[in-house]
Amino acid sequence: MKYVIGIDLGTSAVKTILVNDTGEVICENSKSYPLIQEKSGYSEQDPEQWIAQTKNSITELVAHFKGNVRDIEGISFSGQMHGLVLLDLNYKVLRNAILWNDTRTSPQCKLITEQFGEQILKTTRNRVLEGFTLPKIVWVKENEQEIFNQTSIFLLPKDYIRFRLTGDLSSECSDAAGTLLLDIAKKEWNIEICKAFEIPIEICPPLVESHSFSGTLLADVAREIGLSDETKVFAGGADNACGALGAGILSSDFTLCSIGTSGVVLTYEDDKDRDYGGRLHFFNHVKDDSFYSMGVTLSAGQSLTWFKENFAKNDSFQKLLEEIQHVPIGCDGLMFTPYLFGERTPHADATIRGTFLGIDGNHRREHFVRAIIEGITFSLNESIQIFRDEGKAIENIISIGGGAKSDIWLQIQADIFNAKVLKIKSEQGPGLGAAMLAAYGCGWFKSLDECAKRFINISSEFHPNPDNVKKYSILFNIYREIYSNTKELNQKLVDFRMK
């Protein structure tokens, strides 16, 4: 039997999975690393922590494998998007990586938008937001000029891992699409954008396809992690693209709902000229000559984690979710907006903050938990509404991540989305997508579609309840009014806090 390893470099941990040629996950491992948050709005990580923990995770994964390591034929990657890793002439890291959820770059976003925003939107199909890579590069250029001057190349997080394992310096388009420097349709770095902000085009890495062969493991790395130095390594993809691949989103028949730290609603696109005017993100997919559009809720699962850590530390997520089944739809008049760290879709607003609306003396813990679940799902439904307004049929939604671990939450999704929600039998998220890229790269399958048919199976379906759909439709309209009615108040609170 043959095997591949999928590596998913997340925001809080790296996860590795070993998959055989039937799509069965043989074993998995995870290693965490800390965030570095020195100031409000700052979010960084030490890339050396990524390297150390990725190696540790693979080493432990291989140690649990009972077969011949030479049968592990390939490795590929999924990675957190947008993060900035700067390397000097000797390819040494110049500073901590600035992550996707870092919001220090608001002034740079304003500058970029004023000077070149329309051209960037036309070229990259995305608005200028704090999470993207270009504002981070401009911030370093303005605030750490000595480091910027030493930069010979920038890499995205998972591409830096691949470089350290193979020596290959490159990026691929699904990840590069999240930099605001890539021409989405042409799949090449845009010289005009680089020139506009005095960024040498030379620091942009060579571009390859997601399934491209990057070389074999470096001999010393292979020895260290217990693999053969003949193990093939493939480029990989952005976490959302790999999550879509791992859920089988390879045609317009299915839409993805992924609820992790952040939340994503993603749909397949095969038209390179599709333009949502910046209301949704539009990126290159890991499948050749295809794309995907998506909306993002910044604090999806993170909202529930925040509540648990602060108000229910000794209870499990399972217990919290079990408690809500007796709470009625609408939580007896309680509603939550998940804007803990700003919002992305449809409100590109870094200063808006969350709200519990309608609290009264009869509300208990379970009301707050259900309000959070409903609020997260309402936020994701705003993206689904945009797709529908653009004429896309959203009828079958594959749900993955934390939101797919609870049947109660899956039914809430079906009712709020007014669509059939599907659960995957063995859901591994972006890590499985990474493994599939390795399997395809190794030549196991003629196409990613063929691989998906072998690897992905649906275990259960959740159908919308017509009565619940009507109730949630009323509540959703109320939810959509909260942002506009609290935006000014939130700004006043931010101004007061900054005094």
C-alpha cells in the first residue's frame, strides 16, 4: 500500500495526517505554537517554531506508522494565508512573521486604497484589507526600513516550511492570490502594483502550480524526521483552497461552510472574469484553471472559544452545545453579533465590535451559547445571501470544522441557510486537501476530481425545516440591522479607549 502526508500549518498548531491510497487516514498528529501579541492589534509568530513543531509532528506521525517508510511517497501542504515571512540574501528570517489576523496596517490600507485601490481591485479581484500581505510589506517598508532593505525574498507561511524541507523557494497561485500582488487571471505578479509602492518585483517568489513537484526532502531533514530522502514534496495550497479540495468543492454543485477560528463560506468558480466588486474574496483554486469565491467571518469558532474560556472554562464544548437544544430559536429574544475582532464580509470593518442584544434577567448560560451559535451562522449567511443575489444556486452545503461536530449546529445551519447541509464521514479539512495534492502529484489519480471520489464520503444530511426557516428569516433581517445601528457607537468607544 502507498501513503502520503498532508501538513496543515494553522494559526495555533500544525497538523499532520498520514493517508493511504484509498483515502483512509492511518494516523494524525498535532503540535501547537504560540502567538506573539506585543501590542494591541499585533499578531505574529516565530517561523522557527513552525519548523520545529512541523518536524516534531512528522517525527511522531512516522513513529506510529507500522509500515515501511519508503512507502510514504509524497508530502504536500496547506497553510494559513497572507502571513509575511521576510528572508535576507542568505535566506535567513529577518523578523517574526506578521499573520493574517494582524490589524496594525489600517493606515497602510487607507494609503493603498487611496492611491491604487481601484487598480488593485481590478487586478486582484479583492479589496485592500488589513489581513492581506501587501499592507504588511508596506508597513515594514515604512516602519522597519532597515529590515525591508535587507529583504531578498518574501514567502508565505507554508512556502517557508516547504523551503526548509526541500530548499525550494517558490509560491503557488492559491496562496499568492491572497497577497494583493497577484494578477488573478494571468497568474503572475503584477509589476504595476509593485512599482506603485516601491516593492522590488525581485522579492516576489517564483510561481508554480499547487500540485507542482518541489523536489525531494533534504537528506538531513529526512534523517531527522524518519523519512526517506526520496520522499517527493509538492507545492501545496492555501488553507481555504485545500479545505475546499478536502471537502470535494471541485464544481458548482456544492458550497463549503468551514467553521474554525474564523468562518468561511466558499463556492467554486470556473469563470476567471467573475467579479463581485470586492464584496467577496476571489482567489485561484488548487485545481488547474479554476477559482473560488468566499466570504469570511473573522470570529466564528473563536467567538465560542472566547465565551468558553471566560465563562465556562471547566466545561467541554460538547456540554455547552448539548445545553442549547432546549433553548428556542431566537434564544428568547437574545441575539449576538460575532464582531470580536472586527468583521470581514460583508462589512470590511476592523473597528466594529461584538454585541449581545436583548439581554434580560431570565437569560441563562445556554441562551448566550445558542445566541453565539446563531450569530456566527447569521454572519455566514450574509455571504450566502450575496451569492444568491448574484444568481448562484446554493442548495448543497458541505460543512466542516468545529461547526460540523455538533448535529444541533448542523441543523441550525440547514435552517438558517435554507439549504441541505452535508457532513463528511472522515473530515480532515485542509490537511486532507494537502494529502490529496500529494496523491495527485505522485500520479495516483488522473485528476483531483478522481481523487475526491475516492477520498471523500458523505455520512449524514441535514434538511431545512420549513417552520424554522421562516423564523430564522425574520431573525436574520433583525440581525442585519445591528451593524448599521451600532457602528457609530462602536467607533465612539474605540475613540474613548484610544484617549
